[in-house]
Amino acid sequence: MPKSPFSVATTAVRLPRYTKADQDELLGDADDPFGVAQTGLTWLPKEEHFGVRDGERLVAHAGLLRLPVAIGDAETEVVGIGGVAVAPDMQGRGLARVVVAAALDHARALGPGHALLFCRPPLVALYQRLGWRPIDQDVRVEQPGSRVVLMPLRTMVTPLRDDAHWPPEPVRLLSLPM
């Protein structure tokens, strides 16, 4: 039975939890559903979750959490967005836009001036269409064992306030990546 297309009224909701079973329902139970295992990085779980449902079925997700970051010599916080996923059979319907917009609306209330995400190169154009921009600086992230490594994925940023400006300085995430 074919799925009916979503209407413009599709909205994301804050999820009370997001489990491995939820992720498996959304993306299947593949070992590397986000295609980032080859980076060898350890990732932080997200603290807050937003999703779109088709009836009872979760069809899109985005997670977020606040993270400390150093930009040049200045330490501040960003909201890290990650775990963005749309069920394969539901892609192309604008659900990534809906779920990321809901996460960013919530992020604006958290205080930091910017949201940050890491993505594989094929997804850069998608995030640019959603208002994100790649940053040109190398980004270093912490890893277990007090290691600091260069982020191999593309780092993208979007302002959360009208007066937010991302400086062209070296960036170090003072935590594991999200």
C-alpha cells in the first residue's frame, strides 16, 4: 500500500526518548547507519530529540546537545546537532528540513549563538539548502585517552541569533563530537 505524501502541515515533536530500537526502526539495524564508522571517532549521545511520525512510525529524527568549544582563544558553547535521519522510503519529502528546523527552534532557547554539525561530503549541499554553511577552519575534537584529533567530516555552522558571527579562527570542540 503506497504512503500518502505529507502535507505542508507536517510538524516535528519533541521526543521523550530516542533509543537504539527507535534508530533501528528509522534506519534499519545496519552497523553503520550514518556512514561514519570509517572515521574511527567516538561520538556523544544527544540529550534532546525531535522527530516526525507517520502514524505511530518514527520517520525522521534530529538530536542535539550543548557543547563547549574554543574558537581561537575564546571559549564558548555551541548547540551540536546530530543523528539527523529520515527513513529511506520517506526521503525527498522535506522531512529533514522539518526535523532540523524543530531542533534549531529549541536550540535558540538554550542560549548559544551557533549550532554546529558534522556531515559527510555528499550531505553538504542538503545542509546548505537548510541554511547551514561550511566553515573553512580545521576543527579538532577530543577523543578517549586525552587525544585531540582533526575532524575528518565537514563542519557546518548556522547562527541561532541575528547578532551571531562565526569568527575565522581555529576551532576545538572541548568534548567528544556529537
